[in-house]
Amino acid sequence: MSYPRQGFRDDIGISARSSWEANVCRYLVWLLGRGEITRWEYEPLRFWFTAITYGTTSYLPDFRVTRPDGTHEWWEVKGWWDAKSKTKVK
């Protein structure tokens, strides 16, 4: 089955920005089924950089993944490691 790069994915029930992100969603669904994670969310929170007055002023992580112990991790899917991407992760 072929999927567009961006758009709604019936199998995961969300609209992903890229096929790579959609594949990470599928992997997270698999981890959820195995009990290795308890929850995952797609783009749940935007972080604002109030000290920055120009350039990249916010960051929207792709995923928040919650572990069985209640801790969570932020996952980012990057296709190209350009200067803007490096600033966002930094």
C-alpha cells in the first residue's frame, strides 16, 4: 500500500506530516501492544523560546512517549539535519 508523504493515515488514525513520521507512529502502536510504552501522542505541545527574538522561536516535537513507570520522552523525526533542525533540538 502506498501512502502520500503528508496526510491522513487510516491505519493509525492521524494526519502525519511525512511517511517517516507515519512509520514511527506504526512502531509506537507496536510498542504499545507489547506493553513497552503506555501512551504516545503526536505533536502534543509546542515549546516557546521567549529569549529568542528572531529566527526559530518555537519547537513542536513530533512525539511524547510515556513509559510504564510514568516517565516520558520526546521523540523527533528528522529527514534533513539542517541548521534550523539543529537549532530546534538544541
